[in-house]
Amino acid sequence: MSDTNGNRTTMTTRPGGSFIGSRAMPELVYHAPKTLPELMDLIKIHGPAARIVAGCTDVIPSIRTGRWRFDPGLHLVDITKINALNQIETHEDMLKIGAGVTLTRILTSPDVKGFCPVLARAVEQMASLQVRNTATMGGNLCMASPAADTAPPLLVSDATVILQDARGETTVPVADFFTGPGRSVMTPGQMMTHICIPKIKDQDSAAFLKIGTRTAVIISVVSAAVRIGMAGGVCESARIALGSVAPTPVRVTAAEQFLSGKPLDDQVVDACAGMAASAVSPITDLRASAGYRKDVAKTLVKRCLMACRKDLT
Amino acid sequence: MKIPLTFVLNNQETTLMIDPGQTLLEVLRGQGGMTSVHRSCEEGECGACTVLLDDEPVNACLVLAASVQGASVMTSEGLVKDGTPHPLMKAFTDELGIQCGFCTPGMLMNAYALIRKAGDTELTDAVIRKTLEGNLCRCTGYVNIVKSVKTAQKLKMAGEWW
């Protein structure tokens, strides 16, 4: 069978049952290691043939539609049965979420609400209950979609991810993690183990908003997150991040710096939102046009800033 | 190469021979014979294949069957007791929450989990709609579906439930 690009794709019929589905899943070997050392062994043994998966909510459609390419002899390594990657922990002022924690658990965790409420607000608007019950934040980040809704809240929270391979652990700021659509700094053999989020300061407020083509179960046309810290009536620290308007989720640092030392009056809010929108380069696709995305980016940043302002006064 | 999958299907321990690449949807409909699990979009948009995995609703099309080893799976077939429809099913038929019926098994499983979790807290329209946002009904029968869920919860509170 060939796909629209003329590339050969795998097609298998089920022994003992007829083929169902738009495109069958290929022959593969499934592994569910229970510990991190077992997992690292599997990666070592199978090398590039091993693909790490968690909830599979994006992986299964990606394999079916041919978006995910691989050579025959695929080994799927499921990390969701590993206890160490399934915890939400707090260490003083740091929230540490395992890469295999489901979105539902993030949404319902009192620790997430206390440490990073803006993340909970974003997760609440992601996909459906059924998907949130299996999908993970690690998966959302590793698939590196420009529209990943967990990315803008993590960017404004100065979050980091822990990557591990045979040589050891590396910590990477989420701001440096994405390199392009579907691409990140992760190298073959490397896996994400945890996402670390510093606790939001008492004098800070953060907001997240997204716009899609409908209100539920939708990929963002534009998403925005903002975190503002105020002192003495002026903006002391600012973080502004946008999703779906560039090849990766992005921080708009020019707009952030613009706010420094300024009061959050209507004029400043408006100018800042305009700067954020002009700093990004969205594309036109089947969900929205580039122009519409720029307009909406401005509106969402403005609304987020106003929400923070309201919260802080 | 086929592998054995042992799990609890509608309260019965079951072993099926599966292909590691098969989704839970394919296995439930195929080897499992549970044809109430409807195949539709196969990418988690419609909810027609919703089943309970360890009591939580999931899209069977987005779960690898091999990953439910040792877990408990419930389909709407499991709601029927000795040939008698579950009170939740009765509520859906009484309130006309069912039209063509294609989305119904998925709606039932999501609603079943919701009502069970809600306990004595009366479900509001907003909560029901938010919970069922991943279940599409193309007969546009949402008003009656919300009504059905509320009626079903009343039946549960009146003790008519299993």
C-alpha cells in the first residue's frame, strides 16, 4: 500500500479476523517495563527500533495515518507501568510530575492547583475526559506539536524537563526544548522522565486561554498563557507564551520586556498584546488563516493580561 | 506473533489471543465479540467506542489492547443483568436520549462512570455536558441525553441500580 506521497506503508491483515480500521497498525512488539533500569535496558537492546510511548492517544492515530514513520520491526515501550514515572511530588518550592502521569491526574491534583494553577486550567480544556484519562503531559511535550496546550503554561512557569539516557540525566528548560514541529532537543535513546515546575509566587498571577473551532475537544487555533508579578503598582516580572502561531510553542520576550516597570493600564496592555502578536509568524492551515491567528493572538494576550490584572488588584 | 491477553471483561476473567498492534477496540469487537463498542472516527474525536478501563472512561480506539493486561474493562454489554436492561438504559429510552443509537453505548459508559462517581451530589446540566463533551451525537439529541442522565441518577438514588 502507498500513501499520498507514494511511500510504501505497512499493511497487515489480522490472522483470525478481517481487517478493520482505516489503516491497520503494523506488526510490532509491545513492552511494558515496570522499572526504569528495565526500560533503559530495552532502549539499549532495541536501539532506534524502540519507541517510547505513554497514553498512545496521539501515537495510534499518528501510526495509522502515516505521520509517524519507522522501519519494520517496531518495538513500542510503554512507560505507564513504571511507578517512578507515575508520581506527582512536591519538593519544597518545586512540583515534579512524572512523564507517565495522566492529564486527568494533573487536573485533579491539589498540588498542581497549588503550585501551578494555570497548568490545571489548560489541561481542563484539552481533548475529552476519555483522552485525558490516558494521555500524559510527557507525551504532549514529546510529540512537540506547536499546538501542545501544556506548553504555554509550562513556558510561563519557567518549567524544566528532565531527560535521561544511558549516560545520565540532563535538565532542559521547556523554553529550549522544542526545535520545530514534531521535533525537540531529545536525541535517540533519550527519554523524558519528569517535568519540574517552580511554585508560583504569592505576588504573581497567571492565566491561560485558548481558541478553537469549537469549544470542546479541539486542537487550539491559538493558545496563550501569561504570568505577571506586580510590585508597587508596576510590573516586576512578566512571561508571555503562545501556542499554534509558530513552528513551536514560543515565548515572546520582546513583549515581556516591554512590560517591565510599567503599570498595567489599558494602554500598556493593548501595546503589549500588539507586540506579542507582531513577534510571531503563524501559518495558514485548515484550521485558520495566518491573519486570523495574529488577530486572535493579540486578543488572547490582552485578555490574559487583563485577567492577571484583575486577579492582582 | 500472537500474545495472550488476560483481563477482566465485564466482570469475567477472559483470555484472548491478540496481535500486539491491535487496539482495544479491535480486540473487543473482534475476539471479544462486544459489538456495542462502536468503531467510528478511530482518533478519539467521537467517543462512540468509550469503554471503562479500571472504572474510568477511555476511547477503546486509542488504547493498545496489550496494555490492558490484568486490568478490568467494561462495555455496555456488562450493564445488562440476566437479560434485563440496566436502569441507565431504561432512562435513555424513557427520556428519548436515544435516536439512531450509534453513539448510545459510548454515552452510556461515560454516563455510568459519571453517575457512579457523583454519589449523592445532584448532577447539573453543566457537569453532564462537560463530562460528555467527548461523545458526539449526530442526531443532535443532547438535550434529551442530559435529561436521561439526570433521570438515571434519580433512579439510582431511588435504589433502582446495579
